[in-house]
Amino acid sequence: MLADALDLLICPHCGADWDAEASSARALVCAEGHRYDASRHGYVNLLTGRPSRSTPDTADMVAARDAFLGAGHYAPIAAALADACAALPADAAVLDAGAGTGYYLAAVLDRLAGGGPRRARAIALDLSPQALRRAARLERVAALVWDLWKPLPVAAGTVDAVLDVFAPRNLPEFARITRPGASSSP
């Protein structure tokens, strides 16, 4: 949900913090007045200007990926990521760069919850609105359409862990947004 991540995010247009009073579960409004509305599916498209040179996944591609992941083929990868993040605090802030449907992020968040209520917060970034429709259904996740090659719309030093599975790696930006001593996945 957007409200859970307001303090982790910055306006991609001007770099300002979000106005908590003007923002809601359906819109992000920065201190300078820039507004980004959530789609009816729950994700927010933060991209403006020139389109990305990368091609986002289509609905058919997302459906095929979801079926493949649902069959358990990459369950060992999701389990390894969850194990790697198990030592994070239960209220950690996690960024999934190239989150797709949120498959790996869900495994990490479930592990952090340990069967209890989910306290960790997360940001799911992906270029595909079709994939983010599914990621936006996850509890306490802000799903945002974003090009990973651009400066990330995340405040410096706010994230405890960065997940990046089969997605482009913007290492300078990952370093900027992670808290000292935070972890990154391969």
C-alpha cells in the first residue's frame, strides 16, 4: 500500500518527499504538488517523459511467467532469498527491483512475518504494469512502474534489503538507497 511506503519514496520529478496529508491509498502527492494516481489495479505509474527503450512484459508474458512460477520451478530460488533475508528485522523495508508479479518478494515478506502479521514494508519496481497488477495485491507493498536504469524514486539510506532477480542492476542507485550494513541479493 502506498501509505506504508511514503517515507521510503521520493518524487521522481523533483526529488521532494511525499505530502502525507495530500497523499492517500489512491494517489501520491509530493510537497511540490506533483501528483501520481494509482491505477484501478493498485499500482502507480511514476514514469514521465520519454518512454523507456526496454520493453515491458505483456499480459500474455506475465500469465506464462505466473504459471511457470506457480508450478514451483523457481521455488528453491525464492526459498534461498527468504533464507538470506531471514535475519532482517520483522519491520524491514525491502525493495524488489524488477519485481514482476512479486513472487520472490512475497516469499521474503512471508519469511519476515514468520506466520504472524506482516510488519515489513516493501517497494516493488517494474516496467510492466501488467506484472505489477499482481504485485500490488501483496500486503504492505507499494507497486510502482519504473525504469530501473533511471535514478530510483527511493529516498537515500531507507532500504534494509534490495532484491534483484533476473532484472537490470543499477548498482550505484542500490548503494544510495540502502541503509549502512543493508544487504543485496544477486
